Amino acid sequence: MLMKTRTFRSPVRIAILATAATAMMLTAGCGGGSRVNKGTSYVARDVETLYAAAKDRLDRGQARQAAALFDEVERQHPYSPWARRAQMMSAFSYYVAKNYNQSIQSAQRFLSIHPGNKDADYAYYLIALCYYEQISDVQRDQKITDQALTALTDVVRRYPNTKYANDATLKIDLVHDHLAGKEMEIGRFYEKSGQMIAARIRFQTVVDKYQTTSHTPEALYRLTETSLSLGIPEEAKKYAAVLGTNYPGSEWYDRAYKLMNKYAPGAEAS
């Protein structure tokens, strides 16, 4: 009768196999995540070494990895002077990596913990930049554009005499132009659809709210055009006159002048 033999493994070998299996499980568990934190998390390092590693990654253009390492500085050394600096650098690194939502969250967290810090002005500016960089074309929803305008205005209001306020002011002009462009697009759509009153509301918004933008001459022309369509030539004359006074050599004034001559000769623009 043959005896079945059993294979006995030593405790040492069992321990090695168990360790290897655990390592494989951990690797598999992490495999679906981002590679950003590979080599950056759960490794205890002194604060200066960790911060220097993060800065090195950022200098080498590895912004996502840098952000993860700066986050580790705060996680591993939350009460050190380096932690506060790492928070701001983390927000900046996420911005460079175009992870704007995470950058905004990091900057807002920095402000909630250090509202009076000397870098607070930059934190507000960085938040505004993150919204500004996400502004889409005029054919899409403009919620993010409104958020950018609010954030940029906040920078100017809080820190009026800083370089950040100067740049924010320039960007506000561009945001206004963008919002005016959206109003014009909607107004033109209404006008083509025969909804003249709805169109006039949009064009009037541009003239009243965004009068310093590049869209104002066309808005005045469209108001002239829709006034004639609605049978109110005196209103058309008023808008054409404003157009002639402020933009006398523009294409839009030439078109308005011809339009008035053709459809309302008795009330033509001066």
C-alpha cells in the first residue's frame, strides 16, 4: 500500500510566501489608482529631504508628482514651518499640472488655516487664475466665466495695490469681453428667429453692462436694426447717433447709416 506523502514547509518559507502574497495584494490594490503618489506616500522622510524632493520634481516639470510630495510634507510634518509653505506650493503644483479643481481646494484650505498669511494675496490670485484658465468658448455655459469674474474682482478688492490686482484687472476686461460675446451670440440667435424684443434685451445688456468691450459697436447696430424691425424709427435713430458719435469710422456705423437711409429716410442718423 502506497502512503501519500505530505509536503511540509518550514515556518520561514511560509512567512516569506505570506509576505510576497501581501505585497502582491497591495500592488494589485494600488494598480487602479494614479501613479502620482508612486514613491511619494507612506515613506517617512525628514521634512527638508521631502520638501527638496518635491521642489526637484516641480523644477523638472513633474508637477503632479511634486504636488503629491508637497502634500506629503504637510501630512508627515503638519506642525513644522515647512508645512505652511508646502500647502501653497502644492496648490501651485496642481495649477501647473492643470488640475484646477484640486488647486482651488488646496489654496482655499491654505486660506482657511492661514487667513492672515503674507501669501494670502497669491492664494486668492491663484484661485482666480484656476477659474480663468477654465473659461470655455462663448457657445458653452458661462458659469465658470462668472466664477472667474467674481474671483478676479475679489483679488482687486482685497489687494488693490499689488501686482496681482494689476493682472486681475486686465483679465477682468477680457472676461467682460467674453461675457459680452455670449450676450451677442444669444441676441443674434433671437433676432434671426424673429424674436426682436428678446434680442434687444441682450443687445441692450451689452451696451449697458459691457460698454467698454469690443462688442459694443455691433450691439448698437443691432439695436438700430431691431428698432426698425419693430417699427420704432426714432429709437433706431437714437442708437445710430450714439454709434456715429462713438465709433464714426467703424463698419457698424456705415451699415447703420445705410440702413437708416434705406428704411427710415426721415429719421436718418446724423
